[in-house]
Amino acid sequence: MSSLKEYGDLFLRLNLTELSVEEGDFKIQMKRENSIKTESVKVVETAPVQKESAPTSAEPEDKAEAVSGTAVNAPLLGIFYATVGEKKAIKEGDKVSEGDVLCTIEAMKMMNEVKAPVSGVVKKVCVTDGALVEYKQTLFVIE
């Protein structure tokens, strides 16, 4: 069982907005109202589109193309690690087989493996190493 301080540190370190833990008789729930992260992401996504007018028409095609494969989504919220043990990080163009471990996600000091749901070629890596990922966020696209 973790201490109250460890849960508080995890809550702050992962910049969570809500955390609820129940272990036997021990129950803790933490909530915070904070939308700063979401707003900053929106600014980053819209700024490049406004700078260039010609590639804007091609950009939706790129997004549709990226979605044309099988999306591998994060099964939980945590820190994304591209390397798995001694294995190198998966890159775009790498071939993977169904069941291969693509990455790990750390949540509450536990490392969770994310496995490939299908065999194919990694078309897109959507997350950088060490980034905080949200539940169901797309990590990879496999075609």
C-alpha cells in the first residue's frame, strides 16, 4: 500500500485532474479543476495550419491517411516509454507482428506493456518518449 504522500506526489507529477484509489479500507479521492493543458494543445495544433495556406488542403489527407491503418491506443493514463528493456524504440516503417510489445506505460510505478493488436508496418508514431498519455490516446498507427 502506498502512502498518502506518494499518491499526492503522483497526482502532481502526472498533472492529473482526478485520482481515485481504493485498497481495502483505504480510500482516497483527489480532484482538481485545470484546463491549461488542453488549451495549450489547441494552440499548438492550430498555429502551423494558419502559417501555410497551400499545404492546409493536403493536411486533412495526411490525417485521413494516418487513420487508414489500425490505431493502437493507450489502455490507461500514464508516462509513455518507447523502449522496452534492451529493445530499441519502434520507429515509423518498422514491421511488427501481432502480440509484439510496442512500448510501456508507467502508471503508479507499475510498467504496463502495450502490445500490437495486428501485424503490419508502423505507419506513424504519435507520441514522444517520456510524454504523458491519456486513456485511449493514439500511440501508433499500424497498416
